[in-house]
Amino acid sequence: MNTLTVDLGTRSYRIYIGQSLLGKAELLQKYITGKQVMVVSNETVAPLYLKDVLGMLAGFETATVILPDGEQYKNLDTLNTIFSALLENRFNRDCTLVALGGGVVGDITGFAAASYQRGVSFLQIPTTLLAQVDSSVGGKTGVNHPQGKNMIGAFHQPRCVLIDTNTLDTLDDRQLAAGLAEVIKYGLIHDAGFFAWLEANMDALKARDKQALAYAIERSCTIKAEIVAADERENGKRALLNLGHTFGHAIETCTGYGSWLHGEAVATGMLMAADLSARHGWLQPESVKRAEQLLQLAGLPTTPPDSMSEAQFRELMSIDKKVIGGKLRLVLLKNMGEAIVTGDFRQDLLSETLNMAGKNA
Amino acid sequence: MNTLTVDLGTRSYRIYIGQSLLGKAELLQKYITGKQVMVVSNETVAPLYLKDVLGMLAGFETATVILPDGEQYKNLDTLNTIFSALLENRFNRDCTLVALGGGVVGDITGFAAASYQRGVSFLQIPTTLLAQVDSSVGGKTGVNHPQGKNMIGAFHQPRCVLIDTNTLDTLDDRQLAAGLAEVIKYGLIHDAGFFAWLEANMDALKARDKQALAYAIERSCTIKAEIVAADERENGKRALLNLGHTFGHAIETCTGYGSWLHGEAVATGMLMAADLSARHGWLQPESVKRAEQLLQLAGLPTTPPDSMSEAQFRELMSIDKKVIGGKLRLVLLKNMGEAIVTGDFRQDLLSETLNMAGKNA
């Protein structure tokens, strides 16, 4: 088992990574406040792992909420079902929420914990690769609005994160690939060496080699933890983690939440960011090619849907959270392993990138 | 004009109290971040003061949301109308929300500001006495759930509070009385001298004497600011501000939000707390009598609805935010001007208090 610490002062917490952690009750129990524990999961994950998790909670007063599975349910209505369950079970301000599932379960449970009685404890047990390397680290919680992804939420840090790599055995190939998109992101924005390692080990990752997966998860979490520790509330550097997300969120919102997986939209968005960077002469065409090949090797899409027009992209991108003073800023690449947030890009070149789909069609 | 500071480190802010402040654009403008300002008000207050407030925002990109008036609309659905308006107007993370209205508008707008894009700036212009002395100070924001008052929310401090005492001219008598309940609370929990001043000046307050009102508001805000500065997130002393609220919230939830005004429910709840304190021998019967007389002089109810049973009270009180480890704690009085939070009260005496209505009927 490996242990990482996300260093956030009084809100610091540990991430445990290893096999068969779901059997280790003491890991979970020492972070529980109060006696009441609500486990929130979804209809796909609950049949697989809920029993194990409840088994770790012997002696506590437990209750469960099972959400429908999918990004399209990450909204205020689903959030309210958690509040209703908490109130029906008379859960008090010293209760603990446990998120058992992927990014949607984690984000919505975290926001429920941030808002219930103005804030209660929560723990994360991410069961998808994407949640393990991304949404479980850094305390971003929230739900979608029909007009914008993750537009409603809070920063609320978990008290611990338990990553049992065995849970990846039950993940379908498409979900695994979606997680690999975020793993590749860390190489692109921060660590050219890790990117090269991914190129050399993508076959092993896709074959679910446990050692390779554990290393990729640990390296990803370490990079994210470093960046978050430097800028918890995203006033600066943390925005780099959003490589590909401005384009990707627009794709997710436009195509209807759940149609494209988050990781798939981010994969395409990252290639669009790389493309735009190359058009400015900041990134070598060779690096764009490497990114495209690695994403495709992982089984990810790299061109936006044909149906999306430049106008639709621009409309949806105008409410991105990185907009300041009405000016859109994008995460772009200066080099392999080196990202910047900038509003100084050329509109004509952005238009060319936004029309990538048409060109590829 | 008087100025108070709520001392909360980097989240400190100022409260301006005086006549005709709505004409002083510079007071508001220096606290606005970005260029986009959303004014949230309700159908009662907007026709009276929205024009003045928009007049203070010349040069900014403004939009407005007008909510229906009443506690029954303080819910997630109404909250979502604010998010929709923000997104329709393409408001970004550097926008500012302004709450113009009473406690409901302030609480819901504050929670919208806490949650939109995970947190944007907000300013308070409270137009009811209750909002001026209570909900505008301390950063408690949120909405109700059908099963519990203020069960969903966040701590989110405003960047400034503008209290224009002229707005009290348009307040109806019942709303004025509801505000006086919270004013009397500060005397009961913290300042016997202020309580005596209120006894001597209640007639002037009810006659809307501007000087008396300004003094009552300033003294109330000062006491609340002191308590909040010592315990922003209510881990201790801040709970004292909840005198009467555990009983009061149960009345509000049981009778349907909006039937009893918050201040009316708190008035009755405070007398129930005083009654229970006296039954333990902690408070002199003489003090209970003084509290009852002052509340009644203010025009407030002091007995719970006949329709509420002890069982209903106990059921609703069991999800109070002050419950720890399954144990209900109440704010009770040890003396005039001296409150405590305690779980050490006798259940048989609580039963007697909860049956006050029957006894009075």
C-alpha cells in the first residue's frame, strides 16, 4: 500500500492506494466523525462493492443511497434525494458521508456533504480510474446545470481517499480509457518523462497490469496533489489541471450529459488545445502527433463531434469558469510537460481549431 | 452613518448603518468584483428599492432576478432560478451578487453566491429589521428542505452590508415585530442592560423612531459580530445565537414555511427556552415574566400553536443542527443576559414546556 498526503493545512488528508483496501476497516474507521454514516453509491457499483464497504462499518449506524448511473443524473434533483435520505434517517451535523463510485458519485456526494447542515464530513472510495486520478483529489464538488457543466458546487475536501486498485477489475474498457485520458493529461501539463513512460506502458495499462496501473495512479495523484496544495481555490496554477476541459465541457454540455464520457470529451479537448498551441508555434507538430497517437492508443476520441459548430463551441465556452472580465482564457501547451493559462491567443487560430471536426470529416 | 467591522481575518467585512445609504453609490461600488452584477430581490421589495440600487450600479453590466415573496419559496427550486439567470446572462466567476430584501432573499442569494461556479462575491442590502439585525451578519446562507429548516447551505461571508434605515418605513407592522424578536434575543443572551433599554424604548421602536431603531440595530449587529468573530463556523459559542431557534424551527417546519414568520416562531421559542430554564431553577420566574411581557409588547406570539403535539416537537427537534452524538442540545438561560448550550436538561421538564400550548389553551 502507498500513502500520499494532500497538503492543505488543517484540511490536509491522505490517499491510500493499493490492492484489497476494501477489507481494511481500520483505514476507513479512523476518519469517521460521529456515529452515523451514509454511503452513497450508484446502481452499477453498489451490487459489486457496497457489501464490502458496509462490512467495514460495523458498529456504526449506517444508511445507503443508491443513485442512478450516469452524468445526466448529476443535477440538483439527484442531490436532493441525498438530502431527503439524510433527513429521513435523522442524520445530524456530526455524520459522515462516504462516496462509493466514480466521478459523478464523488462530485455529488461531496457537494451534499459540503451543503448538508452547512457542512459535514466525507470520505471517498473512488472505483473508476478517472475518479481515482482526478475527482477524488482536490475537493472540487458539484453538480451540472443544463446550461453548463459543474456550474454549481463547492470546494470541500474529503477526510481520506481509499483507492482499491482491485475495483478496476470490474471497470468496462470504455470507462478505463476515459480514466487514461486524465492520466495522459498529467504527462502533457507537468511531466514529459511520465508522458514517455505512458507511451512505453500503454499496452500494459490497457491490459490492466496491476503494477502499471498502481504507478500511473500514484504518479497522477502526486502531480495533482502538488498543484492543488499550491492553489486550493484555483486562483492561479490549479487552472492548469483544466487542460482540454473548456473544449471538453462544451462537448459534454452540447451533446447532452452522459453521451460522451467526461474523459472522452477531455481527450478530444486536449488534442484541440494541443492543436491550437501548435498553430501559435508554441508546441512542435511532433508533440501534437505524439499526443494524438497516445490518446488513440488508449482508445479515446480525438476529434469533436461533426454536429458541433464553431458558434456552439464559442457560446458554451463563454461561461467557462476561467473567464475573467469577459475574456476567455485557455490552458495551452508551451512544450511537452509544460502548460500555461492564457487569454493571449489568436481568434482566427481558435476558429481553425474549433473547425477541426469539419476538417476531419 | 455608523460603521461596524465583522472581524473574520481575510473574510472580514463592514456593515454600514444609516439613513439614505441607498443613494451612496460609492459605498457599494468599492466592494464589487468584476463588471457583472446580479441583483436578487423579491416581488415586494423590488418595486420599492430596485431602481435605487440599479442607480448605484451605473457603469456595470447588471441583471436582476425577482423571486416570489415568502419563506415557502426558500428552496432548491427557487435557488435554481438564480443559477439559470446567471447562466443565461453568461455571468462569470468574477461576478457579484447583491441581495436586496429580507432574510429569505439574503439567505438564498448568499447560498447562490457560495455555490455558483463554486463561489462568487456577494453584497447584502437587507430591507427588513430581521435581516438587518440577524441574517445579514455572520455568513450563514441556505435554503429549507420540506423536512427541516435551513438544512441545506453554506457559510459564505458578504463583502459588505448596507443597512439603510429608511427602508424600515415601508415595512409592515408584523414584519417589524418579527425583527424585534431577534433584537430582544440579543438582550436575553448577552446584555441585560440592552434588555432593560428595550423595555424602556419598545414604544419608540414600535413607533419607528429612527434614532431608537438605529441604536437597536447597531447594538444587535455589534453583539452578533462579536460572537461570530469568536466562532465563525459554530463549533461553540455561536450556537448561543440560536436561543429559541430549535423550538422555533420546529414550529416553522410543522406549520408550513411562511405561515409563522421566522421572528414570530423564534419569539415563542425563546419563551419556551426561558420557561424550560426556569423549570430547572436556572432562571428566575420574574425574568421569564419580563421576557414574556416585552415580547408581547413588541406584538409577538409567546405560545406554540395548539395543534402541535409534544411528539411532533420532539420529532422535528431531533434533526436540529446542534445535535451531537444523537443528543439534543438546547440554548437555555442561566440568567438575564447569560445563555448556555447544554444537553443536560431534564426530559420530564422539557415535556412540560412542550405542552405549554395545551396549558395556555
